[in-house]
Amino acid sequence: MPPIRALVVDDSSAMRRSIVFALQRMGEVVCVEAQDGIEGLKRFVEAQYDIVLTDINMPVMDGLKLISHIRRGSAPNRVPIVVITTESAVEDRTRAMGLGASAYLVKPVQAQQVVEAVRALLRLGGSG
């Protein structure tokens, strides 16, 4: 099986590192990082990804705009998008899911939660 390509978008380098570390526990995962929605969108159009993990609150372009740009692409992209955010309000979750997010995790998030969400969305078995 080819490695999973994951795009990790968060303005916190520590948070990106912890998400990348969690994903790498799954085995063959290639992670590409971006520090805001603009950089994330640029990386997204430059290459193919199996999954996108994004924060909501970021400078320049937030995660909600990033989700809507990805979903509005030439052929609406069905790549799974996991939102990992401090925003715990029901309205925030509803808005993100309405824009096309596939899963919504609230920080602080455990590595195992990230792995389980990714495995479920990519329909991978096993434990990590």
C-alpha cells in the first residue's frame, strides 16, 4: 500500500508537530505542513493528499475558508478533512461540518483520537 499523504494546517508549530507525530504512529504516512489557510491551500493544489487536518483559528485565512476552498474546487474534492480546534461550541462544529468537514475534534486532542479519526475516514483497520 502506498504511504498516506496528509496535509497538516495549523498556525502553531507545536500543534503541527504533535499531529504529525500522532499520524506517524500509523506507519507509512507522509506529512506536509502549512502554517495558515493560504499556505495550506497552496500545498493542497500542488499535490494529491489522502486527508487534510486543519485548525480553524489561523491568521491570513482560517480553516473554515480553507475547507470551503477545497470543497469548491473544479471537481468538488471529497478528500476527508479533519478539523482540530479549540472551538467547542455546537455552532462552530455545525458550520465546519456544513462546509464539508468530515470530522471535528476539540483541543486538547490525544494522539489516539487523531489516529482513530484518520483510520475511520480512510477506512483503515488495525490499531496504532
